[in-house]
Amino acid sequence: MLNVAVDVEEGEGEVQLVYGTTKLKLLQRPRDFFVTNVAEMDACGLNKATRFDLDKVAWVPWADEWFSTLPTYTSPIIGHLSGHGMRLLQVELAHRQATLEAVEDEDDTSDGAG
């Protein structure tokens, strides 16, 4: 899972997670987020190239029942995207948002042209 946002209010936290899979589907899912560079995989704690399906997102509480610590780790967090990886993810998320807004604008325009 990829954490893309954290929301903390009144001492309670939530984490926005994105589903990750090693089934890359490069041609079928080009607008997902991919970690395929060996150095980035290492920084993220991944042992295989991974596709994060940006259509499968969930907010979950930052709580023990959702996150457990793996043996030999001191935290449920096993790695981080590099600064470059974060910028690539931000670009992809911005592109998806712009595409969604363009579709919504097109729908609004076509609805009023009656």
C-alpha cells in the first residue's frame, strides 16, 4: 500500500492508502503510479516492481488493527518514496484531477445546451 495523505484531527489520524500490485499492466493502466527503478524500490521497501492502482484508494484509521509492525522493523512504515518519486506521484495525481475536472466541465456544458 502507498500512503498518499494523512489527516489528523483531535488526536485521531487517518491515512489514505493506494492498492499496490506486482501485476504491472503497463499498457492497460498507463495512468497508474509505478515504482520500477531499483533504487526507488529499495527506498520504498519493495522487492519487486509495483503498480499502485490510483482508482483503488481507501481512508483507514491509523490504528493497530490496520497497521502491524513486521518482524525486524520498529514501525509499520517500511519505506518512503524519494523526493523525485513524490514529484512523479504529484504530477500523476494532478493530471488525473485535471482530467476529471475537464470531464466534469464538459458534462456541465453539454447539460446546459439543451
